[in-house]
Amino acid sequence: MTNKNDNWLYTISPKQRLIDLNLKEIWCYRDLLLLFVKRNVITVYKQTILGPLWYFIQPLFTSVIFTLIFNNMANIPTGEGVPSFLFNLAGITSWNYFKECLTGTSNTFSQNQGLFGKVYFPRVIVPLSVVFTNLVKYGIQLLVFIGFYLYYVFFTDKAENTSPQNAIVFLPLLILFMGILGLGLGMIISSMTTKYRDLKFLIGFGVQLLMYCSAVMYPLSYFKLKLPNISWVVEYNPMTTIIEAFRYMTLGLGDYSVSKMIYTGLVSIVIFLIGLIIFNKTEKSFIDTI
Amino acid sequence: MEKDIILKVENLSKQYRLGLVGTGTLGHDLNRWWSKVRGKEDPYLKVGESNDRSTKGTSEYVWALKDINFEVQQGEVLGIIGKNGAGKSTLLKILSKVTGPTTGEIKTKGRIASLLEVGTGFHPEMTGKENVFLNGAILGMTKKEIESKLTEIVEFSGCERYIDTPVKRYSSGMTVRLAFAVAAFLEPDILIIDEVLAVGDAEFQKKAIGKMKNISEGDGRTVLFVSHNMAAIQSLCSRVILLENGEILNPNGGEPSQVIENYLSNNNEKVDYKTHAANFKVNIIQKKIYDFKEPFKINLEIEVSDDVYESVYIDFAVVNQFDEFVLHYRMNIDKNKLIDLKKGGNPISFSIENPGLVLGEYSMIFYVYDKMGKVLFWVENSSRFQISNLSNVLIANSAIKSHIVPNVQLEYK
């Protein structure tokens, strides 16, 4: 007979550590993560005619509209020798990734209520799967961007000042920051909405407003020039830094510095950790409060 | 030899708040937080009341579970029974980590997987096969495990032809069967099963119970089993605990048949004793659960406190759950069977060799009247019992529909 009170595999109790991220457990459920990603990717465009083509159409049309309105009509300059369309496509592609991560994870609890109420698995798998699904989407949209990029460089003379910078090696880091920033914010919102539904209303137009202060359709330098008094709103927005950095890395135009990258990285990590803490606190009891 | 304890539940409690969550939530949250900052106990934990739904309480907070303690041994099949709302599902939800406890602890030495409701996480747009993988992964299997069992799962579900068709084209029965098949091939250390036997048609139920039996007996796995199907509990479980209003009535568990009898006799909600003369008392000693093939036997003891009654008749009837008389015995058909009730206790017993009762729940009515036909007293809604299929659960319940005219034997001294 062995000791009865030793060697417990795990304990279920109301007490919990602040950050209770059981990486080993998440690793055990890696197949689930992959299957969720697969489900998210293949079920979105089932029974549509164009199917995955929708991944291309949405950023392209938005970029065309942005170029027409903001550049051709409102005359926002995008820099000498850089096509406005490419400028907008760069901003929209990056913004979309962040936005989809944020909105996709912000309804984690309310959308999976039925599933969470019956089976246990590490809840964080669901928002993670959203981030990975969007990464696939982002990858596809990046291909579109590269396609147009090559077209402009080789077949037109509009892109004489457009060239990728050495800093492009940090692109994966940038993608990581975008992902965890969206994930962190999404987890905070999804946790809070289980009890207080008010945030659900905020997220819809909040994301829209946030886009206008994230330098998506204008360069940061132009905003600073026109509205110097409130430019800090845009300048210290981590998404501005990310989008500007992305444009600098790919187009060679934008506000980029190592200190700003570090700032963005820190903000993203802090928001991600806060999100994780709140998410952890919520996942144990949300089924009683939702 | 004492076996290893694989699961230990200590002082487990769960509190719920009644009424609407919304108004006042923020206030209570702040109050809680303020107590926590000052290092005090949660003020709302003190005000909880026992979870008796029928009476109106004064507190907004109730205990769905209160100080639950029990242990489960390796390889044991533990049954959990109780009325609706006794806290069974809450307990299973906490065990399967769907929701956290308010106080107390659960310690376990094995992985717990639950079969609370089948078909969770099925995506209608995906094919049967894709859903098998997804559902299996949700339940905690790895892709490899599922791959190795795929043929068995598909065969068990009987959906082979449709396996590459989206699940939204399935009939509801097929969906449930496929889902159960996935769950049935789970291999955790501790398996939690809640009422899943109620799915599918008779043929599939038979298959499902057979599979459950295999899991518990053949593979020697630890199983926690919750059901209202007493026959299934009796035949599958080795030990049973009884929950009532969030508390365990027998923390050490008991012999299934005994606990079931206990539970069913507690279940007698209201017994109507109606007497014209106040000096009768009836004790009915009877089993609470019968096999459908078993002879049916009732022992009565009629206590008379003041007088002697000569030549009385006793009639009794068996009433099913729809208040229909299914069996009626009249003593006055036979004048020779008159009974004299002496002062004190009078033991009387009836036995029916083959009652021919269909499976279900029954109660009894007794009438005692004198030879002039004047009713002395009667007892209604008494001595509830169940007819179950104990000897062989594998025979689907609907298969037993015989009806044989009973031959009642009276024994009286």
C-alpha cells in the first residue's frame, strides 16, 4: 500500500495563483489547438462561391477605397516615390491582423458558453486558436501585399523610393507584438463581458475609433504636422508604432526606432499578462456568472 | 486488501447567488474585495442557506453543495444518486473542472474526463470524421489516439456511410450516436458519466450500457456514474452515495441495493393515512425495488389499540405513476378469507407469484372494511416501489410488456 496522502496529480481548489498558465497542459492539448485552427479556417467560407478568395478581396477593396478617399480626395501625402495604394495596403493588412485577434478573442466566453459549460480543457486554447487562425489569414494577405509590391517595383515607375530595410528581420517580432496585444486586450474584454455586458457595445465602435488613432490611413509625421496638440494620442498608441514600423521595414518610410520597438514590446507584454491574469480568474467561475 | 485512493473530496462547497445577476453585482463585488483587502472572510459565504428549493429562504445565497467529503478507490464504480436538484450535476461539474468550488478541495491521482453531455463541440459544417477528431480532442484525446481508434468509433456509431458528410445532414439520432461513440472510446483514469444512457433507440441503449459495463468491469477503470436509472446504478456500481439538498447522506457510501432502497423510501413524499376510527396504525414492510421476474411480497402489520374487530376484509391495489390501477385484489370474493383483527399487532402478508408488472414506479392503496362493507380505514399513496430489470440490464426496458393475471397468496395467522 502506498502513502494515501502523497503524490496527488493535481488539486482542484478555490485558491489560485495569480498567473496559472499551465504550459505543460497546453502542450498536451496542442492537437486541439491545431484542430480548432483547422475548424476556424475551413468552416468560415463553407458554401461560398469565392471561398478563400474572400481573404484577398476584403483588404484589396478597403485599400482601393482608402486610396481614393484619403489620398486622391483628401490629399494626404504618403511620401515621395511610394504608391498610396501600397501604403494603405500595408496599414490595412497589419491593422486587420490586430483587429481580428482582438474581436475574435473578445467573445471567447460568450460564444463558447455551451462548450465550456460541459467539458474542461485549458480555456486559453480558444483565444490562442483565434490568434493562430488569424496568423494564417495574415500570411495569405501578406502574400497579396508582396504581389502588389513586386508589381509596383518591377512594372511601374511609381515606386522608385520604395525598398525594404534591414530592420525587416524584426518583422516576426512585430507580428508577435500585434498578436499578443490583440490577444491580451481580447482576453480582458471577454473576461469582463461575462459579468458586465456593457463592454460588448464598446468593442464594436471602439475598434473603429481605434483605427483612426493608429496611423492606418495616414503617416504619423503628417498627423504631427497637422494636429500637434493631440498627436500624443496617436504617437503613444502601440498599434501606431507597429504599423509605422511595418511600413518602415517594407516600404522604407515611417517612424521607426529601437526604443519605440522596446516600448511597444513592453506595452504588449504587460497587456498580455494582465489579460492572462483576468482570464485565469474568470475561467474558473464564468459559467456561474454568464 | 485496501486499494489506493485515487480521488479525494474534502469539505467541498459551492455557493450560488439567486435572482438576477446584474443589479447589485458590482456592489457585492466591491464589498467582497474590501473584505479581502482587510484580510477578512468573504461576507457572503456566511449568509448561504441550504438549497431547499420549495421553501422561500431569507438569503440571496444558497449552498448547492455543502461540506461534501468522500473518497474513491482505484478501479471502483461509484454511483451518485439523488433527487433533481440534490447537487449531483454541480458536483460533477466541479469534478470535471467546468466550474470551481467556493471552498474545499478535490485531490486526484488520475486524469479526469467527463461525459456530461454528448456531442459538445460538434460543428455542423464539418464532416463526421472531422468532428470525431475535433470532439475527441476536446475530450482530451490526442490526434494519434483518435487515429488508432477511428475505425472502432465509426463502427460503433453505425454511421459509416455518412462519415464524410457534414454533420448538419445527419439525423439527430445519428449525431448523438456518433458523439457517444467518440466519448465511449475515451481512456482517462477517472471517467465521469452523467445520464448519457438515455440516448438513442433501444438497440443503441443496449449497446451503450454494454460498453459502460466493459469500461468498468473489463478495463478496471474508475468511474463516477450519475443516473436516475436505478437498475443501471444497481447493476453497474459497486458503491453508491446519496445526495440530498447539497449534502451527502452517507459519506462512506453503501451497498447499491441498500442505498437505493433508502433513497426510494425517502422519496415517499406524502402518504395519506385516512382512517374513520383513529385507533388504527399500519406498518408496511416491503422491498423498494423488485426485479420484474421476482415474486412480489408485502408484509403488513395492522396495529389496533382499543378494540377487537372480527371478520374484516382487506383490499389492496397497485397504482402506477399515472394513478391508474394496474392490479386490484379484493378479499371479499372469497368469504372464507375473512380476518379477525386482534388488539395489538396483526401481521398479514400477501405474495404474488408473478405480478406481471411492467417496469416503472408504483404505489399502493389498502382498504380495510368490515363485513357490512363499512370502511374502517384506508391508506393511499403508500409504500412506493420500483419494478426494474435488475437481472439483466442488457434487455432493453421496452422489451418487457407481459401481463399475466396474478395469483395472490394470503398468509394470515
